[in-house]
Amino acid sequence: MPPQSFTTHSTGPLIRLKGVNFTYQTAGRRVKALRDITLDVERGEFVSICGPSGCGKSTLLNVMGTLDRPETGSLSFRGQDMANATSSSLARLRALDIGFVFQSFNLIDSLSVYENIKLALLYRRRPDIDVDERVEEVMDLVGIAHRARHLPNQLSGGQQQRCAIARAIVGKPSIILADEPTGNLDSENAAQIFNILQAVHAEGCTLVIVTHSPAQADQAERIVEMLDGRIQFTRRRLS
Ligand code: ADP
């Protein structure tokens, strides 16, 4: 897989969060999910985010991926402050530059593996890419080509997650944000899916992964440990 989707002329981290706070407000109840988060993700880096359930990992990933806006504090993507970005420009940034992978796969049930992946590429509008060739390429890469015509409910969890990863990488994003990507899988499939993500990173894609698995977290170049909405500490991989 070619490394980056864009050539960039700016320097500095791919993502910069400064003093980010985020509060959910539902039915009169306020939950402060992120507290004063300051974090850089460098281009090409592999970062894991861990910590107990409810400590804010998914919220942090959503803010990094521009799905949620910081309540206070700032998010910059490739040096550009996102504070005043319109919803449509954020949607475009996500379409072109960010691949999401979720624990629950989130495939479209009525579409085959091939069609799920193809739709993601069409949505990304990349005239420079031959669509069918690229879909075949990523299906081979993640080992799902033999199930191309199957619907998601005809696949195992591991196969569905392979399809979801293929869908995330087909448009050659700069970054993959993966939220507990192996959380619903048995240990053998979890190891295979994790290996695929590592291979994607090795090809130059920035990778941020939320995980409960200390063994997985420790494979990252940098480990971010969260507690109660805060970053408790970050550390580099022991090598
Ligand atoms: P984690 O990913 O570490 O399990 P989350 O980011 O999902 O944590 O959640 C952080 C906090 O925000 C938790 O207290 C959770 O209950 C709360 N929360 C998450 N999503 C919502 C939501 N949509 N509405 C209200 N509260 C939420």
C-alpha cells in the first residue's frame, strides 16, 4: 500500500490536541469524558490508548477523528486548526484522510464484502485510483478475497473485521483510528487482525488503536494510559 494519500508541505504532528475538554450532555445529565487532554500524534506513528472502561478512550478517538468537536481546547490536523472548520469540510477530511475501524465492524448488511469496500472508495472520490483494481488489492492484503461475494452475516467475526479494515484502508488514508478492533474476536482472530493493522502501519499509515489488551498496547511505539478522562501518562515502547 502506498504510504500517504496526500503530499504535505506542512511540518509538525499529524494530529495535535491542546487542552481538550469534552462533556456529554444527555437528558439533563453531564458527563465530563475528557479533561485537559494534550497530545501529539506524529506522522507515521503507532500509538495505543489504554485504560479502564469509561475513562474516555473512545471519546478521545472520536475527537481525533473529528467526529466530535472539543468543548474547549483545540484540535489541529496537519497543522490546521479545526475550530472553525465547517461540518462539510470535516466530512471531507474524514473521507479523504481518516480510516475508522470499530469493535462492532459496522458493515452494511445488504452489501457484499466487495461492495462494502468499493462503496467506501467511491465515497472517497479518488479519481487517481482504479477502483476495481484497488478493491481487489486490499481484499488480498487483508485475506478476504475468497469471500468477496458474501454478505457480512455470512462471515465470521474475524472475516467481518478484515472487511472493515479493507474498507478503512481502501482510500489510502493518512491515519487509521481503531476502537477496540479485536474486542469481539477470539484470540487467534484477534492476533491476525492485529497483525494486519501492524502491516498497514509498517507501510507508512499512522495508526492509533484503543485496546484493553496490554500485550497489544505494548506493541505500539507510544502507549497513552488514561484514567477518568485524563492522560495519566504516556510512555515509549520498551525495546
Ligand atoms: P471508554 O472508551 O474508555 O470506555 P468512553 O469514551 O466511551 O470511554 O466514555 C467516557 C465517559 O463518557 C463514560 O463515563 C461514558 O459513560 C460517557 N459517555 C460515552 N458516550 C456517551 C454518550 N453518547 N452520552 C453520554 N455519556 C457518554
